[in-house]
Amino acid sequence: MRFHPLRVRAVERLTDDSVAVTFAVPPELHDTFRHVPGQHVTLRRELDGVEVRRTYSICAPAVPPPGEPVLRVGIRLVEGGAFSTYALKELSAGDTVEVMPPTGRFTLRPRPGRFAAIVGGSGITPVLSIASTLLAERPDARFCLVRSDRTAASAMFLEEVAELKDRHPDRFHLVHTLSREERQAGLPTGRLDTERLVSLLPALLPVADVDGWFLCGPHGLVDGAERALTALGVPASAIHQEIFHVDDTPSETGARASARSAPAGAKLTATLGGRMGVWPVGDGETLLETVLRNRSDAPYACKGGVCGTCRVKLVSGEVRMDRNFALEPDEVSAGYVLACQSRPATETVEVDFDA
């Protein structure tokens, strides 16, 4: 996939530290940017002479052909974040940003059934697309949203979620908790940890009848929610998760251990865009770093094992992944790895970016 320059149609302030950015998609790119609910896009911009890439989830409902796709993403300010600072303080309608077509597997194609999501902070973004598309297209589907925010003023897309509740009062169940603000009504203030979710979820809906759970937000919330669902007997196959906000890089200790374990003289064979290359792996390099030295068009975004943009199929050889917050267990079982987190464990490794 390649980047396309898209004009910014609108920048809307959501909270003091977040905005929604809508891009104009020209007719010739309608099919390219038609997304599956829950997918994300990678944005690229040169800031102070340095190329910056960031991945943001699409919050708009999916629009079937022949309608014009709505490409709208939610961006929350991250302390020290180059792109989020630019988006909140400088980006405006009429500007141009390079955008990669939608990707990602934290998705739900509309189908009948009962579904639920547990989200924290900006984790509402992809789930808003999932829930709004599902409820609009499937009258035989129900959705329960459990969201957690620090305060009411910090909650993104409050109006959009309220509209969903008004439009589908019998099929959309909303539970909103705050971790740092007292409320006169609703659930008590506090974090949605494992213990609290184990007692809360059965009171909200028949847990065993839910066809799919979608967990999105900070690592602590997603990990706690997964533990709660497991304790309630939910099979792993019904749990889908996407992590936001993890450390930028693996620990130095983990990186040094991976570097020492890489065989001397290791070689990497990679297929990308129908072309194959064979290159020596530098000392301590990840597969992605090796490929980028020779092919600048290799797909990547976060380089932190979160977005999954650099997912590749391991054709032969063995690798060690420093960490993985993007791939589902069945993807790992099928032989997929994250190029940004994988280092050779054998003298020869072959991967396929096109698989």
C-alpha cells in the first residue's frame, strides 16, 4: 500500500485535548479508502524536517458503494507527541496530509447477534464506527458499550454516542464510568479493573450470549477486561482487542537480549510489492529495520508492536518477537509476525509482506 495526499475537509474540537479530522476523498480513491468498521489509517507528514507517521482509528460509519466513504479520525494529544501536537495546534481545513489506505483486523462486519465493547479514553474511536455501522445496517443486532473516561469533559464523541442511544434506544445499551470525577447518578467513580468488571458485566447483559467482545484503550484496561471475560467463561475466540498507549520502545534489557540472540551473519529474504530481496541483517536490527535500509516503501507506522501495519508472513526460519499488541492468537499460529518487533533466531529468515 502507498500513501495518498488528501485534503483536510474539517478539524473539529472534541475536548480540550482531542480533535476529529475529516479528509476529502476524491472519486478515484473511493474504493481505496472504503473501510471495514474498526479499521485505522496511517498518516504521514514531515515536521521540522523529520518524517512522522502515526496511526489513528476511523470513527465514521462505513458507507457501502456507491456512496462516498467518510474518512474521519479521532486524535488525542499525547504528551510529547509530534503529530498529535501538530494536529491540535496547527492542522486546519485545506491542509494536505499523506494517508495510507485503511487496514487493521480489529473489525466487525455487520451481522446479526449481540455484541459488546469495553473501551477507555480514545479507545472509543474504532468502536464508534463498529457500533454505528452495525446498528444502522442490522436491525437484528444489539450492542452494549461500557466506556471509561477520566472525567466527563475528557470524553471523546459524547454527542455521537448520545445520538446512537437516541436512534436505537432498544438495541444500544450505554454504561459510562468516570475514574476521576464523582457523579450524582450512575456507577460509582473508579477504574474498570478486573474485579469490578467481573461483578458488573453479568448485571448488564447475558455474558454467555454475546457473540463478540471488543476491547480497546490503554494496555491496563484491555488486559484487565480480558482477564475478567476469561474469568466469566468467555472463549478467547470471542475476544478482540486493540491496545492504545504503551511504552514507545521495548525495554533496553529485552532489546539487548534479542540482539545477542541474533545469529552472526544472518540474512533476510523479503517479498514486498511483488519484488524479492535478500539482505544481511545488521547487528541488533529488527526485520523492519533491515528492509527499510534497502526498501523505503516497507509498510510501518508505530514501530511499537501496536498497530499491526508491518505484519508479515514468516515463510521460513525463526524469529523472536520482543512484544506483540497487534496480532490475534490465530494470526500468530498461522505464522504472522510483526516486522518491527522481530529479530532473526536462525541464520536465514524469509518473510512475505504481500501474504
